[in-house]
Amino acid sequence: MESVKKYANKIDEEDMEYFLEDLDKVGKGFHHVMEINGFLMQNMGLEIGEYVSTTLLPLYAPVLLNIGTTASDDQIVDATCLLCDCMENGDEALFNKISSQAGPALL
């Protein structure tokens, strides 16, 4: 969002409004992915742990590892929910990866 503000004087109000709407749509997409992951982890957590570890964690973990920067409250909640679902329903390797990386940062 900070980078958007740098360019705010270079685009008109209408373009900025469209851009912010697009950002909101992306945020909703991240939320839906988190929700879908929760259902999948409850039903197939042991089978999809490696996929979640390599695909979704790199998208959500930086939000929690860099709290206080530009993350919104919604982004922090979504990332926290994803990590909780992974730790609760995933395999041991996924649990160990999350607890070793995010544990110290969150404590």
C-alpha cells in the first residue's frame, strides 16, 4: 500500500479507485484460499502437508514474520488461521517447519 501512495500523484482519482478495488479483490482471494485450505487440511491434512508447505506457506508466513510493517488486520488474521489449520491438521514435518520458523517470531 505504501508503494501505491508514492504514485498517487501520478494517476487520477478514478484510476486510483479502480486500483484499490482490484487490491480489495486480491485480498478477498487470499481469504478464500485460506478458508479452502482449512477445509482441505481438516479432511486431507496428512496427504497435502508437503504441498501446503511449499505453495501456501511462502505466501502467508511473511505476513506474520513481518508484523508491524504494511500488513492489514485481515491479512494477519488470515495468515494466523492458515498456520493454525496447518499445525492442527498437518503432518509432523509441517508442524515442525512452522513451529521452528514462526514460533520464535510470534512469541
